[in-house]
Amino acid sequence: MNNDTLFGRILRGEIPCDKVFEDDQVLAFRDINPAAPAHILVIPKKYIPTIDAAGPEDAELLGRLMLAAAEIARQQGLAAQGYRLVINCKDHGGQTVYHLHLHLLGGRALGWPPG
């Protein structure tokens, strides 16, 4: 699949990002429009447009996203007080970039319900 999304362009190095983590499967960077003091986007390097487009073959990668987010939260000093992980799916779910991504939010108490 052709990934012409903003995140595809970031992965290709066409657009810079404030990278906080990278391995062979995952890239994480600070959101340019943060919704909390800490707002980091965790994306797979494999193009998957939405969480519901992921298949059984992506199970290991989805687990890697979650583990990477937890590792980043520890590295960023968020783990002790807590943080939130969010995946938006499609328009009604609030997804604006159609490349699967996880929002890592923290640095303050987060209210519930979220929106």
C-alpha cells in the first residue's frame, strides 16, 4: 500500500519530527499539537491505515506498539504518576491521520470521559 499520509512522509524523512524513540518496527515522536504536557505519537513503521484494518498477522506488531509506549512512558518519567494510551479509529473515533497511531498522554491528571 502507498503511504502518502503525514506519518508516511515522516517515516521517509521528508518531514522532520521530534523523535523520542525508534526501533526496527516503531517510531515515536512528540505531537506538534499536544493535548497534554506529554503527548507522544507511537506509530508502526508498517503502514496500517486504521486499527480495524490490522489482521492476525499484525498481532506481534500491535503488542510491540503497546510495549514501546510503556517503555517510552518510563523513559519520559510518566510511569510513576500514570498516563493514558489512546487509539482513535476513523472519523467518528477522531482519527485524522490514516496511519495507525497510538497517543501517549501524560504529565497531568486526565479527566474521564475523554470526549
